[in-house]
Amino acid sequence: MSTTASISTLIAGLVGEAAQAPCLFSDLAKIERYIAESYKTRALIELLQNADDAGATDFLAQPFENGLVVVNNGRVFTLADVEALCRSGASNKQRGGATIGYRGIGFKSVVNLAEQVYVFSGEHRFLFDRERTRSILGFKHDVPLIRIPHLLTPDDLIGKSIGAWCAKYPTVFYFGALDTRLLFEDFGTFDSGYLLFLKHLERVNLHVGDIDQVFVRSCHAERNRHFTTLIDGSAKTSWEILFFEGDGVARVALKVDDGLIVPAPLEQATIHSFTPTTEYSGVPVKFNGDFTTDPSRKAVDLDGISADEFLRSCSTLGSAVRVAIERQIERQGLFGALTTQSSGQGQFRPLFWKTMSSILAQTEMALPGGFRGPLTSVRLRPEWLNHADYECICAGRWPYIDRDLLVTYPEVEVFLAAVGAHRLTLEDALGCGADVDLSLRGRAEMLARCVTQFRYDREDDRLTWLRQLPLFPTGKGLVAAVDLADVKAVSSDFFSHVAEIVEPSDLAFVLKRLGINVPSVITPVVTNPTIASLAKRNFQGAPAIAKWRSAERNALEFIKAMNTVLGVSDVSQANLGHDLEVTLKSGKRKLVEVKSVATFAEPFRLTSNEYAAAAAAGSDYVLAVVVNSDQFDIRFVSNPVVALSFERRCERWSWQCSDYDSAGSDPEQIFSAEGWAKE
């Protein structure tokens, strides 16, 4: 049977159905308009999805003969495809299969867009037109547009003029009698993100009214990682695509910038059901799956199918976390992207961390320290303990975050805390007793934590327990309070370090509660390091520089002692891009970022946040580069973005400066009232 005869048979059947049930046929027109309104501004998307399902790599839409021509290079229509266009819900696409659509009604979205639709695909040539349908049936009432196809006559002007397009492309649509307002509204919302999870389309050309853009999608694999680059005019974005094993639909897209995984902006961090919805995924990445949506594809219905798809997306991310922890594949920035707090709300935000915690609590993997188990079994470093001694305590006892992993993924601890991993407790550390070879610093940090935690503890059992613990380093090893005959036997450096962390009076109080007599003559006293060449500056009083203090605290004390300074506040925990805020007696303010180096020949780095803050503040921003050792030294650089030369690095989007020796400024000039007056 010829193609024409086959379509004629189909047409005859559809006409017969309409003639036998005219009221039902009229009802189909109303249903069609309702569908078109529900799918408003989705005509382009439906045409793209159909082209992708047909294996097309190129798609083009542009004005032609007072209408719009839309073409693609996918496979041509079969008779079954033609019938699926004509009917509602008759598509051969199945949900969960290899195709995008499954309802079989998406093509009806063009009803709002045009009054005539021509289809040229392979040997099929036909037209959808209401007036011709009414004429054939003899109906005066409303009839559906996309229901009965009409074969083109040899003298059809559009059929003749479209020949050049048909010579280039296997499938050509022509839309006549356009609603230009809806056309521009439809096409104007399109961006390259719509292509991200499609399977075949690589190039989309849109030339409609003021819209004249080419969207390009390219994919490549590199070291077991799959990347997709989207080009939208002059803008380019890159994504790493993660696949759920054994599922060709469930995927996760991580945004990539210069090799580093970064958080996707809120407007991009969406759920996709192949094409994007407006639903926030709950985390700054994209999820794709067979999510149930409303006809507009704007909102997701969290039914059982969608819940399963969300679980697959989270499982895909869980696999990426596992291979990162096991160091099979290095994805720098992964944990920073996942833990970035977004202002986005929605139904998936609270669900994400709950789901990830559940997945990682059940996933066994190789953990640092030679352990196997769930990631949530890792003990995190407490803020009061240095990293080297934290590793020493955990070694052989609990899985932990080793230094190499932390260098590669600086935000991994934040992520692990979010999914339920617990921190090493003081009781854990104290329980190891003398079996762990801790540094003097680590021992001092443990005692300082005891002072803080048990300062007001009134339980006799607790005090008895503490008295039995070997907490005090002496020349003969670690000694418990009950065995400490003379406090002078304890290392003076040990007490000096403890006193730098807690108040000496609190230390003395707890020692007495442990049964240790602390004469005032041996109350721990901190020995200050010498201040290098800046010691002769004109200070209000001697800067309280202390050996065991942090570089930030010593810089604060140095600046606070200057005659022109009214006060200094430590804002390092606020993540503002600077560590100190200096108020001068003139009422002016400086923002100070402190960088600690071993020598002034050592480079230092600014994070992107610090660099942006420095650029925004200009001369109000000061770098304090500190050598924080036995001989304290400090150099100041005003307006560092202008004064210094930085090189962009991609470790964590940091900015490195290797030469600042000649750029240091006199602190009295930087913090002087006269300097402010000149500015």
C-alpha cells in the first residue's frame, strides 16, 4: 500500500468517527483548547522533545512565507507517528522508556500558536486546518485542529514553496496564521539549559522576531567523568553529568567552572523532567528524572514516582561522594557546592539532607584510617583540638578525615556534619589515656577543654574520674592529678599553652578542684615573643603579643596598641572576607585580613570571598601579613588588589600573591587620622 493510500485510510477512519459522533467531536475541540492552554508557552519545548526522541541533532525555527518554519534532522514519521499526532493519548511512547514524552498530547500545545499546521516528513505531506475539517464534515460548530489531516493538493502554495526546506531536512513543520504574541512569549523563555538532559540535540537555531540565537550542546568524557558544555550566544556554561547506574534517565548535573565544581545559581538549581521545571532541587545542583509534573512542566507532583526519582538522584550524588572519599575520582569543589546554603525553598529542600543522611548511613565504603563502613561513622575533628593530634587519637580507633582529604576537599567536614557524622568528644580523647603519643600542644588543648567543660561541674564522680587521668606531662611521663606531688614538675610550656587558650584564673581554679595546690608564684605566665623591627613604634602601650596565640589574635593586639586606634573587633567567624574591623579615633574604619606565613618570602592566598571584599573596599581594606613565631613580625599592605600582583588558582578559587616584600606600608600611615583626611 502506498504512503498516500495509507494516510487516506487513516483520514477516512477519523472522518468516519467524527461523522458518527459529532457531539463528541465537538467536545474534542474543547478538550484540545484546554490542553493547549495548560501547555501554554510549551510549543517550542514539545517540538524540541519530539525532535530529540526522533534522534535529531539539529533544530531550526525561523519566519517563512508569513508563518514559521520548524525543521529537524531526525528520523521521518511513520504512519503510526502520524496517527499518534492526530489522536490524544495515542503516543507509542511509554513512561520510563527511552523517550521523553508519554502523555501523547504535547503536540496539541501548537493550537494556541497557529491556525494551520503543515507536516512534511519523509514521504508524508499533510495539513491540519479547521476550515478544511469543517468543510469535509459539513459541520458549523467548533472542531479540533489537530485531529484530521488533509493531504496537500499539487497547487498548494505552501507545499510548493517548502520544497527547498524538505531537500535539506527530513522533517519540516510550517505554522501559518500565527499568534505572534504567544510565539514571542513561548520562544523568549528558552535558554540553553533546556538542552542539558536531552539525548541527541546538539544545535538549536532560533530566528524569530528579536530572538536571533544559536544554542549549542557538546559532550565529552575525561578520566571517567562526563561533561556537557552549553553555549548560549556569548555565554558558556559547563556541567558534569552523573549517571544512576542502570538507568538512562536519572542524572545529576554539577556546575563546573574552570575545572572546579561550583554551586549552581538558584535559578539553575532546578528539577528537570528532561526539560526544566521551576522547582528548586533542594541543593545547588540539577536533578533529572521521570518526575511527575503538571502539564506546563513548571511544578513537580511529589507522588510515588517522583519520590523514587528523587531517591535515585540523591543516590547518584551519594555514589559521587563515595568515590571522592575513596579517592577513585577527584572532584574538587564537590562538598563546597553541596553545602552552600541557598535561599531557595520548596518541597525538596528539607527532603534532600534527610535522604542523603539515610543513604550514606547505609552505604559501606573505604574510609580514611583503614576502616570500612558508612560515612556517618567518621569522627570529625573538634574545634578545640589541632589536626595532627586529632589524627593521632583516632588512628586505629575511629575513621577520621585525614589531612590529604581535607586539603583536597576543605568543606568535607561541613558536609559530614550535615549528614549526621559526630565529632570526636573530649571523653573519647581522654579515654585514650597515655596510650596516644600526643604533642605537648595537644595535651594542653585537652586540659584546656577540661577547664572549659568541667569548670562548673559539681559532680564528685566526675572530679574523681578526672583526678585519675594522666593529664600532666612531666619529665617522667604523663602523671595524673592524684599522683602529682609537685606542680613544678609539670612542663612550664604546657601551662603556658593552656593559659593562652583559657583564662589563667579558670585554670588555677580547676587545678585546685583536682586537688592540686597552685602557689601564686607558679601561676602560669605567658612569655611574649620579641617584636621584630616594629618594636620601637609609638604605641599606647606594649602590644600583648603572646607566643601561643593565633596570628589573628596577635595582629589584633598589635593594631589595638597603636595610638591612632580606638578599638579592634574580631569578625573572623562571620565569613565577611576579612578578619578584623579597626575603628580609628577619627571615627573612620579599616577592614583587615590576616595572613600567617613562616617568612615574608612565603606566598599567601586570598579566597574568592576575600578577594571580592578587598576589591569592593579598595583603600579601606588592609592585608596584615604575619610571621607568628618566636620573633613576631607584621607587614601591612593597603588596597592589596591594586598594590599587589595576584595569580588566579583553581584549588578553591584562591588568589595567590608571591611577591609582596616591597609593597608593605608603614602601619602608622595606614592607621593614621591624617591618612584618612587625605582620602
